[in-house]
Amino acid sequence: MEEGRACKKGLSQESVQLAASILNVSTTDLEEILEVEDDEETAKAKMESEKDKEWLLCIQKLLEAQFPFASYLLDAILAKLNEKKKLGEEYSSLMKHSVT
């Protein structure tokens, strides 16, 4: 098991050195660059999670409200579906541009 970890660590270190040489930067600089990207992805995921929590809280409030809450609930669901449709269209557009 220790041999596997040592091999993986060695391969990882070799990969980092190769990437650094290709990019003409030091291994330290490359590791810093990779750290920043991970931080950005984490921040983006956290922001998306917060948006989802806000949406769920909105739905929960609508469901707890007195009748008639159905029309408000329908409006909220339609807004979410429109958001999904827009994201799908943006994704499709990006994929078309990346292929050409």
C-alpha cells in the first residue's frame, strides 16, 4: 500500500515538473496557480449552493403560507424552469462556438 502511495506521489510530482517545464514556470508557481483555480471553483460551488438554498426557502415559505399558494408556487417553478431553459441555451451556444 505504501509503495502505491509512493508511486502515485512520484508520478504526481513528475507530472507537476513536466507541466511546469512546458509552461516555463517554476513548480511552486504552478502549484499556486492550481490552488487559485481550486479556490475559485470552491467559491463558485458555494455561491450556487447559496442560490439553491434561497430558492428552497422561497418554496418552503410558499408551501407554509395560507391558501391560495398554488399560483405563487407555480410562478416560482416557472421561473426556475425558465432559468434552466436559459442555461441550456447558453450551453448549446457555447458548444456550437467551441466546435467551430
